[in-house]
Amino acid sequence: MKWAIWLCAGWLGGVSCVLGAEAYEIKGVRRTAGTQRGNVQSVGRMETRATEQSVYYEFSFRRLQAASPEQVTARWLLLLEASGGAVLPAVHARETVQLPLGQIVKVETEPVTLLGREFQGRRTGQVADQIAGYAVRLLDENGVVVAEKYEPKSQQRALEQALVEAERPKLPRAPDAPKPPLPPGGWPLRRPRPRR
């Protein structure tokens, strides 16, 4: 009797594994497009140099199940952590992608420029912008998310919020109110000083 229960549980577990299998595979790889270093500047007893690095991500998608939609819309967002500590979206884009079964399709993001500064003297180090993470979502024709990936997982909430903010329609800015014409002599009105 115990053997039959284990067999059934194993069989049911196998069914759940098949039903719970992933429909798409998403991978992201960071690439460097170029690096520049500025001239050395002396500041007191310290030498500093500005740095600039251009990076982009290459995302690869693969459809693993025949029942999954072949045409999807890929949305991605790169999150930038500035050297001052502020975290903000750097690149947000969407692209329609055809995913033949089992084949890998690659897309690249726009490059992001990371600014930094190296310093040497009593202390040696570097302060620079960094990519804090990325989010990728695959949506079907109805806009339903069929697959998603967040890297690192610790930034998932911030990445989800940034994706929602990036997709929110931007309202057109109201035109500035017309300014009153300047009086002769400009603002503030200058009255001649009485002579003594």
C-alpha cells in the first residue's frame, strides 16, 4: 500500500514538473563598448583622473515550449547607481521579437556611460557610477507577462517599480504662463536717486 502511494506521489510530482517548466529562457550579459581616461590633475597632494566607461547589455531569449507564443514584446530596463548614491533608470526600451522554438535570439541595449574618478595620494581608490541591476520582461500580444528576469534578485522590488514608472505615460508639460513685459529699464524698477 505504501509503495502505491509513493508511486502516485512521484507520478503527480512528475506531472507538476512538466506543467511548471519554464516556457522561455532569459539571459543577460554585460559588455563594455569602450573606456576613456582623462588627464591627470594634481589637487594638493593628490592626483585625480576622470574616467568614462560605455557599457551595454546583451539579452538572449529562447522559447522552450511549442505552446508558448512565438512573437513576444521584450521590455528591459537598466538601473544606474550614481557615484553619489542615487539610483535611477538608465535605459528603458521595448522591442518585438520572433522566437523560433529552441533558437536563441539576441538583442542589445543602448550604451550607458558610467562616469568616475580615480585618485592617488594618501588614499588610493575610485568612485564611479555602476549598473545596479536590470529587469527584462517578455509579454504576449495581450500584454500579459509570460516570462521575466531580475538581476540581482535583491533589487527586484526597485526594478519592478522603475519598470512601472518608465511605462507610465508622460503628460505633456503645461506651457509656462506668459511673463509680463519688462518695463523700460528692467526689473526692479529703478527710480532715480534724489540729488543732495
